[in-house]
Amino acid sequence: MKIKNGFVLRQVCGENVIVGEGLGAINFGKMLALNETAAWLWQQAVAMGDFTIDTLAEKLCEEYEVSADEAKADVTTIIDEWQKVGVLE
């Protein structure tokens, strides 16, 4: 999977938010607030292009002191949220 074109991470009033820009995001009409870890994962996903839950969980384990099982569960939760709001393809 990968991040859809037109969605970017921005700092708005001190918060990390995903916003839609351009024609690809014309029907998005909202912002999605991310905590620090979710924003870091978003940046990793953008840098990787194509990614999986496992590849993001691996990155999370490399960056933070977290078990593989906990990382996979956390990444799955975040990916589910991103899929619900339609920012992944």
C-alpha cells in the first residue's frame, strides 16, 4: 500500500495533521490529527513509497523501544484509521 497523492503532513497550531491538497484530495474536506509516533510513521511511509504493516512495524522497532508484537499492533491500528479516512491506496 502507499499514501495517496495529494495528502501531506503539516503542522497546524502545534498539531501534526494530514491535509488534502490539490485535485486528488478534493473530496477529503477534513484534517486528521496525528500524535508524534503516528506522524513519524507517516513520514516513514511517504519515504518508503510502497509499504506494508510489517515494514512499518520494523521501522518502529528500530526507532523506538517496542516489541515486534506491540509495534505490529500499533501500526495496524494506525493503518486501519488511515484506510477509514481514505488516505491510502
